Amino acid sequence: MVSIIRSSQSLGAALRSARRAAGLTQKELGARTNLRQATISSLENGEAGTLETLFTILTYLKLELRLSERSRSAPALDEIF
């Protein structure tokens, strides 16, 4: 799975998709990572979380974070705001 993540909402959607592909509920993922179901839900909804929590979930779902320059087709932040 390759996803371009440009917002907390798109990150949350990608996490939700990966969790579902693994056949896990939020509660099951929480139990396996020692996180509360509410924490999983918050991240999937694009709400604030810690980097430690994010990496715990990424590790369990066998995902990694890669950074690259934004493609030229996407508007720059100063063009959006």
C-alpha cells in the first residue's frame, strides 16, 4: 500500500484502511498495542496524537513512514492559506 499523506485526515484514513486490511477492529488493535480504543479512533479521525503512538501503530501494522518532496502538481502551503 502506497498512500500520499498531506493531512492528518488522510493519515487517519490510511491507518484505518491498513487496520481493516489486517482484519482488526479498533479495540483489537488497541489491545495488541496497549493503546485505548479511543486513541486509535482519534488518530483515524485525524485528531492529535503523539509520534510515539503513531509509530507504535505503524510498527504493529507493518508500515513505515517515508518523507519526500511534495510533487509539483500539489499547491504549496502558501497558495492554500
